[in-house]
Amino acid sequence: MLRPLNYLFLGFATLLACSPSTQESSSETTEETTPSYPTVGSVDRLDAELDQIISTDAQLELLAEGFDWSEGPVWVTEEGGYLLFSDIPPNRIYKWKEGDSISLYLEPSGFSGEDFTGREPGSNGLLIDDEGNLVLCQHGNRQMGRMNAPLSNPQPEYTTIVGQYEGKRLNSPNDAVFHSNGDLYFTDPPYGLPGGADSDAKELDFQGVYRFSASDSSLTLLSQEMSRPNGIGLSPDEKTLYVANSDSERAVWMAFDVLDDGNVDNGRVLYDATERMGQEKGAPDGMAIHSQGYIFATGPGGVWIFNAEGTHLGTLKTGQATANCTLTDDESFLYITADMYLMRIALSS
């Protein structure tokens, strides 16, 4: 059961921000992980290997709630560290910082026009590039965009990184990851289009996985075989590209070999969760890759955790349709966006 919550009014929407627990951790009393916020859900452990990355006493913490559909979290190292995440339907990005209240960070975030007729106009996946700029998967604008302002002074002004493939507009970029050489890998399902895959505005007859080259600004279609490409990530050695497919009829996580030229080959199923669809809320969606090769992948029931070989080690049971997750720079916490909620769990160092 959740502890009492404090109401926080932001002007645009009323959010529920969870109060820290009075039972703060202390090195004088215990070495166990003592949550600072109300705890929710559970950790379903399937393999002892999971204990290497999530201690046996770790619990999911509820940080805030009241969002329409929280997505695309990214950890920012400035100002001592804070989290940015999208709330797609109202076209906003929020900021969460330890010890502070939730604040509205950016609006509009994904659609800069007027009279959007679909359900998901806002930004989805968020990234920080090597120059410290906010990069956004923008549903309504149908592009990978860059905010034209410093992180410390956000403004809803954007430069298009890429918005077309072979002269046709992209569907609605969903999630993305940077290679160390600056190349941008991203997925392009139809979720941000009015009417989705059946939208009259859809110009491409497929859902693609792409690579945007940092060296020559070319856009390469890596795969058009996935029906709903969604979350995306690179292995620590950057030799494997992981992509989630959020289709209830083929709910899989794919793995591709990354070639020397940045393109991919040898696409294969890392794990198939199709039979779990409908049994619990959610589908394969966003993901975060740990430096030790562990894959945190949102799916039915919460956040699934795999090792690099694709062994399912366990699941963080959020009880919600869970959209995405991200790691702090020191990998001490995993932050999770799950429907109307923002959660986190402490990781083992």
C-alpha cells in the first residue's frame, strides 16, 4: 500500500509528488538499501545472476505520479544530476531532481504546430549529445530534433536533425541511441501519427530502424522488417544493436550485429515474449543497457532484465504498462516511466 502523497500544482496539471520517507538510510544503523520514497511493486528473481546487479533487499520507489503517459527518460549530469522525461499526450517534458519538486521543463516538446488530431503529439525518447544538447524523438513534428537552447534555459525551439527518408516524411520517431562516433540510431513506428498505422498522413509504407551518419548526414534504413520497432540500445562494446518490437502478435527483442561501417546484419530474436502478451500490462518498449552488458527492457508486467546472452534473469514488477527506463551516469539507479508514474530502483555498485 502506498504511503500518503503530497499534492503539487504545476499550473498546467495536478501531479502527485511522493514525499521522502522519514526512515532515511544511515551508515550507523544498516548497510541495507533503505528506500527514501514510498515503495511499490516487487522484484521477481528468476536467476541468481540478478543478485550481481540488484541487491536482494532493493525495492521499487514511487517518486511521482499523475502523468498521462510518461516516457523517454534521460539522466542529465548538470546541476548535480537530474532526470528529464516526456509526458507524450500533453506535449510536455518534466524535470525531477532529488530533494526538489517535479517541475515543468519544456512545452511544447514534440509538436510545434496547432490542432494536433492524434493522441501522442509530444516528444518520446530523449538524449543528450556530446555537446550537451537535448535531442528529442518528436512525434508530432515527425523528426529527430535538437533543442536550440542550453539545458539550463530550455526553450521550445528546435532544429531538425532528420525528418525525411528518400523524400518522404518519417512516421514518428520513438526512441534513439548515440554511437560513440556520433551516429544516431533510431526507430520510427507510427504511434505518433493521427490514426496510427492507418493514418492518411503516413508517407512510408513500413516502420523503419535507421542510422543517421554524423560524418556525412546521410540516413540509412537498417531494417523495415519489424512491424512496431520501439526501444533501441547498443551493447557496451557497440557490436550489438538491440531493438524492441511492441507488436502483440510478435512481441520480441531483436539483436543485430553492428558492422564496421555502422550498418547491421544477422538480425535474430534475443527473446520472444509473445505468449506473455495480455497476461500482464505492457509490451516490449524502451530499454537501457548497463556497462556490464545487462539489458533493462520494459515489457509485459514491468522491466525485464536480461544478460548479454538473452537469459531472462528477472523482472521489476511495476504493476503498470511500463514505457521506458534509463540509468544514472554512475549506474547507481534505474529510473522507470510506467504509465502515469515515475519510479526508480537502486542498483548494486
